[in-house]
Amino acid sequence: MALVEKFHVIAAEHAVGAGEIKEGQLVKLNTSAEIVAYDGSGVILGVAGDTKSADASAMPGVAAGWQNRASDSYNETAASRQMTVYMAGGQFATDQFAAVVESADPGTLLYGDADGLLSTVSAGSAVGVLTLAAGAYPSGIPGTDVNGDIALSGDNTNQYIEFKLLV
């Protein structure tokens, strides 16, 4: 449920279609030229930079009761009906990856799976390269978990990977 944008080349905006999308999930265009979650078919356009949800924001490290966009029912696309899509390169940290990625080594190619998650299982063209293996990600809040910071919370038991986007 989180994406940390370290560097990005192109961040475009596209109309958003039906269904929920978590920030950090892989997305594609539907036949109406709208952004939808990647489902294992078609071509991956890029990585979602916003969340479209009815019950929770995907801001990294933010507990449900303290999330922004409450006026929009946590839908970050409600006002504009647009979604940011990162494409054409960049380096990101995310917790949106399949379990098989947890044991992967840096340099491993990443693909999209049917849930819109990054995976090491070859399926079509690679969409990324793993640059940092799964581990805790520092939140910037003083604590003792990661390099003097408290770990950033999220999906995958608070494990994040870093990857270079190839699409």
C-alpha cells in the first residue's frame, strides 16, 4: 500500500477507471483509455502514484485513523478523476510485491503478476530490476528499528524492496 518515489523520469496523469488501485501497484490502460490495476493481461503502463480506494489511503506509514483524504473517503483520485502514473524509468521503494520477491537478490528482473504486484516469475517483458532486497525501510521518525529510525509500516509485514522501473 505504499510507494516511495526516490527518482522518477516521467510522471503522467491519466483518467482513472473502475476498481480499486493501491499506490505502488502496476497499472495498465483499459479499452476506454482509463487506468486500471494490472491483472496479468495486456501491457503494463507503469506504477500507480495515487490510491483509488473506498476505505483507506495508501500513504506509507500512516495509520488508518490518521490518513488524509477523509473528505473524499480516502480516494486520492476523487477530485480530478486522474491518477499519477510513473513510467519511462525511475527508482522506487515499494511494499507492493509478491512473496517470491522476498528471497530475490539485487539484479533480478521483475515482472507483473495477476494482482498488479511485482514478481520474479517471468511473464512477458520485465518491468523492473530489483536494486535492493526486501527489508525494513526507515520512516524518518526517530526510533530504534532501522538506522536510528522507526520502520515505515505497510503491506508485506513492513518489508520494502527498491527497484528500477524499466517501462
